[in-house]
Amino acid sequence: MAVITMNSSDVGPKALATTRAAAVRGFRRGDRIFRLVTFAAALSVLVILCGVMLSLLFGAWPALRTFGFGFFIHATWNPVKDVFGALAAIYGTLVTSVLAMLLAVPVSFGIAVFLTELCPWWLRRPIGIAVELLAGIPSIIYGIWGLFVFLPFVQSVIQPFLINLFAPIPVLNILFAGPPYGIGTFSAAFILAIMVVPFITAVTRDVFETVPAVLKEAAYGIGATRLEVVRRVVIPYTRTGLVGGVMLGLGRALGETMAVTFVIGNAHAISSSLLAPGTTISAVIANEFNEATDPMYISSLIALGLILFFITFVVLAISRLLLMRIEDAEAK
Amino acid sequence: MNRTLRTRRQLVSLVMMGLSVVATLFGLGFLALILGTLIFKGLAGLKLSIFTQMTPPPGSKGGLLNAIAGSLVMTTGGVAIGAPIGMLAGIYMAEYGRGTRFTMIVRFINDILLSAPSIIIGLFVYEIYVAEVHHFSGVAGIIALAIMVVPVVVRTTEDMLLLVPGTLKEAAAAMGLPRSIFIRRIALRVARAGLITGVLLAVARVSGETAPLLFTALSNQFWSWNINEPIANLPMVIFNFALSPYKDWQQLAWTGALLITCAVLALSITARVLSAQGTRK
């Protein structure tokens, strides 16, 4: 790096001018190089995404070409006969995630309402921080807890209870039928729900906090109850952000591997009962990829990955667009 | 009439607020239950031998030394590669490309990568690296983790640099200080606490990641410093041991899970304290 000494007496004004010019040139070159390097780094983010997409497409191509559209609508998954269809895995992925959201969203909203409206001030920070820390716990922890603690409990207590409870009710007795295996779609959805609650809660709380106090005070001022303030002021004001937060949680749930793999049961079947073993895209890949030696088998697994990537990309993109709108509104 | 309506409204409100308290107790209760079980089961197997012995064959005694060492090597490697890339990208977005469409797109894509399924990253690295060199290796694991690190660091670096007061930049520009020197000598220094926070969060994020290592680093029963070979790591050992039928392996899985959780929590708390100090100044 050039150091300019302005007070060296033996340098005439002309020499000074040339050293200066050289220094400025050096700076300009350094500036340009640094700018280029940082630009390349920023570009690498896009390169990673395109790379992921292209490599998945490339790897999935043999399977997609062989099975065509049938890959998406057949549930047969037979490595021995080399016949693969993704429907069971897609179905399992969607059902576990949607079920998990049905459980997690009300709980997360409840916690967020508690944190922003009811909680005494001294408790808000500790609980808020606890929620954020829990969002960082690796998913394998949820998986191992689910396997050793939750499954035995589900099998011996919750599932027999559900089966007996819904047995006389039509429709529901199909959803909750069969022997209590413990492992299965229901257990996976439950573990997923516990896992995404901190994510959704953290976003929801942040979004709730963007509501101007004046709006809430005005509502209280004309005699609204707490529920009415939440329902008529807070939720309408934050609707976009709420949907964004839920989509973010859904994106996480769809792609979650470890928490699900332990408890789903890994059965390539579409069962009408939520208690039956099933599978998800990520669980199939995690379980079978290292055992797959046949090229068509590997390609089919990569095709599953491509489908998962596509689904989560769309969900996360919608979530980002919605949350960005809230951030822009806040910045104004 | 008016009074009954009012009581009913208040009652409904009270019930719903009561439900939100119940939701809080339910949600936080479950999370506390998980952490409680983890501590209880994990502590039962926490002995000195965990840190001094290798992962054992079933039925004999052993520890997690090779897994812990492997995890440290791979996490360090991943962060050493991913963090500089992320920081440089963040610098471009906050300084040179502030507000441009390119930056908007990069930020958008980066946010998606931040939550993208990690198992996809594993598949990607398998395809571009493992399938080419025909063997699993620590290098592949490091590449996968580095890809996970980049989005976290990009996000925090950009956010933190955007907080650097514009007056500093104007003062530097008025003195004729080149942009690159301003960034390196002043902006990065002002934002240092935030940048360290970002890196710590990235370490916390990848140290428990299992899915991207499944088809990249795999695992190793033995001691290995050679990152060109499959390398043992805590998440994979937990995964394999937990699914095994052997009691002592399962115990090691619990203890490993406790170690990872403690490390992740310690990192997140340090990051939080650092960023709180940074903003107070």
C-alpha cells in the first residue's frame, strides 16, 4: 500500500506530483481489484443456486426421461425391478408438512400473542430469547428425542387413545385407523410441528411488533377487548407478514430430513390412515442414497431431490416476497 | 342488554387469551421437555473417556474422540472457506451495489438458500465432487458445509455494513480515501462485532448439520486426519448410533447430541452477547 509523505523536503513539486499520481493510480487499481473480488463473491451466491439446479436436473434426467410424467403419479418404488415413482414420497412430504403446520401455526400464533400482548415486560425478553435459541437447535436432536422418548409414548398412550376416540366417527375413523405402530405420518408431523414452532413464533412476534402502538391504543380507547385488538387491528395490519412467516416454517418443514427420518417408518406407501408408516422425499434420500448402486436408482433419488428443491423454492420464494413487502413498509 | 354484550365480549376475549397462555405453556413445555431429556440422558454417559477414546465397535467401551475431532476439522474448514466468500459478497451488496437490482436478486436468492433443505446441498456436492472423484471424503463434507455457511454470513455482513453511519463514509471520501481502504480499514472495523456474530451463527448452524454430510463426508469408525478420506463427525455418529440396536451405542448418541446442543447454544449465546454489546456503543 502506498504511503504518501507530504512533507519530505528533498522532493520538488514536480516529483511530488508524479508520486501522487502513481499513488492515486495504485489506489485506483486496488479499488478496482477489490471491487471485482467482492463482485465475484456476490455472484457466487447465484452460481451456487444455478449449480444446484443444473446438477439436480442433470442427475435426474435419466430417470425423468425413462419414466416421464409417470414418475410423478406412480407410487411404485421398486429398486429390484428398477421401477420408480415419486408419488408416495411427494404425498408423504406434503401430508406431514401440512399436518405439522396445522399443529404448529395455532401454537406459534398463541405464543406470539402472549409475548406481545399479555406477557409481563420482565418476562418478554427471556422467553423471546429462549424461542430464538431453540430455533437454532440442530434437527437431529429432535429426531433422536422423537425416536427414543416420543415414539414409545405415542405407541402406548396417544395412538390407542386416538384410535378408540375416533372409532365410532365416520371419516375420522379411517384417518385414525390401524394398529398403533408408533412410527408413522402422525408422529413425524408432530415432531416437525415442535421443531418449526420456534421459527414461526420468532417471525410472528417480530411482525406483531411492527404494529404502531397508536393503532392499538386507539382501539383500546374505544373499548375494544384484547381479543378484538388482536383480531381487528394486529392481524389485519400484519397479514402479509404472517403468511410469510407461515410459509417460511412450511419451507423448513418440507425439506427437514433428520427429525423425520427417525420416526416416519420409511414405507413407500400411501395410506389412508395418518397413523400408518409413510415416507417423505428427504427421508427416502437420506435412507437409500448410500445403498443405491444402480444408475437408474441413483437418478430416481436425485429426481426426488429435484422435486423437493422445486417445491421448497416456490414456497420460500413466496415467503420472501411477502416478508420483503413488510420490511419495505417498515422502512418507509 | 349492553352490559351482557360487554360481559360476553370480555369473556370471549378472556378465553382466547387464556388459550394463548395455554399455547405458550404447551409449546415451551415441549421444548423444555426435549432439552430436559437430552440433559438427563446425555449426562448419564458423560465421562472423561468420551473425549479420550475412539468410537467403539458394539459391545465394548469407547468415546467420541474421533467424531469430535472430525467435526472440529470439518466445521473449521467449512467456515474458513465459506465465511470469507460470504463476507466479500456482503461487502459488495452493502457498499458497491447498494440498492441495485443485482443486489436485490442476490439477496433474494441468498435468503432462499438460507432456508433451503440441507439434504439438497448434500446431493449437489455428491454430484459435483464425490461422483467425480469416486469416493466419500472430508473434503466433500467441507465443501458442503462451506455452502451452508455462505448465506448466513452474507446476510449478517450486509445487514451490519448497512448500519455503518454514512457520515463516516462521507468523511473518508472528503479526505480522498479510496473506497476499498475505507471498507477494509473503517467499515469492517466499525461493524466488527456484527461480523463476528455472523460467523459464530454460521458455526452454530453447520456444527449440527447432518443431512449434507450423509453422502459427502460419510463417517469413519477410526481416527483420521486425512481429509481426503471419509472422516468421522458427531452428527453422523449420532445418526448411525441412535438407529443401532446396541444400548451402549445409543448412549453415546445421546451424549454426542448433548455435546452438539451445548456447543450450538454456547455459540448462539456468545453471538447474542457480542451483538448486544456492538449495538450499545
